[in-house]
Amino acid sequence: MAVSRINEAGLNVNQYGNRNLIINGKMEIAQRGTSSSSNGYQTVDRMFMNLSGGTATMSQEEATLGSEVDDQFQYWLKIDTTTGDNNCGLIYKVENVRALREGKATFSFYAKGTNPNGGSYTVGMQRLPAGSGGSTLDTPLNSTVTITSTWTRYTFTFDVPALANTVTETAGSQLYLYVLQPSGDASTNAWELNITGMQLEQGDTATDFEHRTFADELAKCQRYLYRIGGATYTRIGTGFSYNTTAHNTPVPLPVSMRAIPTLTTSDLSGGSTFAVYHANANLAAVSNIVVESGGTDPTHVLSINSTTSGLTQGDVGILVTNNNTSAFLQFDAEL
């Protein structure tokens, strides 16, 4: 039987997979934890809480079996704002200002909750060719939404202009999406935003939400954040001692990271969080861990240096979390 080709010209772009430009739109990956009252990337992966002078807690919420949101979403993100302020809310950054082509685009999400004092949220998207530190090229989406106490899908279709050849693009370029208390509403009243099923796609129609596998979604998230630990004696990697107080450990990356990451660790004071298990079967407590400054390639392996004592130069050793379930290494390459 002959194999026939699919006529790609006759297919709509939305029939292909990976049409949703938002990673973790169904809020199922939360490497950092499930609740935080701090500004920034703190809980659900890729979701940025912008406090902007307000006070709020962002958390990952889970539906009980049989009560999923719209019969399809197990998780959602909640921003419980006790003290509002203008521009407080949720931000999502899509890598690469060219991610949306010229033409129509559609942003959609499911939400419920209460509104800021002004009665609505600002929903928008800006294009930032030079990243968050640069100037805004334009704002293709600038709208408002008033949510209710019932889960509802909200849809916004907008025009994406062509990018001029005079635009200077840097490695941090992005599409900057947001659902915020409006900039003109500085009221401090409390409000609550529950949101899931976020989707940004090319075209003038909000298609059914694109469900990706957990493994696929996790791998996409790990381009921006990779976290190891959370259990006792987790093996981080095998390396060598290049003198009696310093140990070098290559850390294989599960995926290519967006950029050379910054490293955050759990508290290293007291030597109870990490240790080097070395040739004479002793655990040498670690007092400092840094990403090696030379020769680090975010597409393959990171090399980290650990400061300790009691090592033998040239010995092989394994960097492990100590008898401590709160120990972690976090490699951050977020936009």
C-alpha cells in the first residue's frame, strides 16, 4: 500500500501540536513549592506574581477527583490578594518577541474569583524586543475583564503587527502577558484571582486547550528552572576533589537551559544540607556551592564547585544532600 503525504496546505495551524505558546498553562508543575507571598517566580512554574506594592499569596490549588475545572483541569493558580495595588497580579513571559507572527492571535484562560475595587482586571500583551529591561515596542492586546464566582473561559483575539526590520532583538526578548489590577486603580481592597487553562495561539479562534503530557510540560519548564533535592541523600553528581577543601561536580541538565543559570541553594550554614561522600566513606559537610565561572555550557552540563574540608586531592566523590529533606539546588534561567 502506497504511503500518501498529508496536504499541509489544507491544514489549519491549530491542528498541529505545540500551538499553545504558554508553558504550564494548566498549572500542574510547581518545582519551587505550592505557596508563597513573595514577589516573582515563586510557586507554579513560569508564572510570575507581580505584587507592585500589594500583599498577596500565590498558590497552586488542586481539585478533588471528579470536580476538575471544566472537567479537564486538575490544578489552578490562585492569587489571594489581601491588600491590592495598581499593577498587582499575574505576569507571563513568552520567550522570543517573534513567537507570534504577523496576523491574528488569541489569548484565552479560565478564571473565577472577585475583582479589584474598580470592577475589572487589565488583560494585555506587550512586545519587548530587548527584554524586561528594555523599552516596549507596542501593546497588541489591551483589554479588560470582569470575572465572576463561576469558572468561565475568557477569550481575547487581537492583531499582531509586523516587526519592523529596525527592531533590535536581544536574547531576553519576550511577549509580556498580564492579568493585573489596572494601573489607574490604586485601591487597596482585597480580591482573589483563580486562573487555569491559559493559552496563547496564532489565529482568530480560541481552540480547545492543548493538553500536553506531564513529562513534556516538565521538560519545557526545566528550560527555565531546574531544581534538585527534596529528599535525604539525593545524589547530585559524581566529581573529583582538586584539593583538600574543594570538590568539582558536573551536573547533567535534563534539557538545554535558556541561558547560563543563577544558582540558589537551601541554607548551607551548619553543614547539614549538603555533603561530599568521598573515598574513605566519610561525609564531608559542604559550606558553599557555586556555579563554575569558566567553561559552563547551559546546553549540556553545569559544573559546580563545593567548599568543604577533609578531602584528598584527586579522589572521586559524590555530592549528595545530607540527611535533610529541605536541601535543594535551584538553577534559574527565567526571563
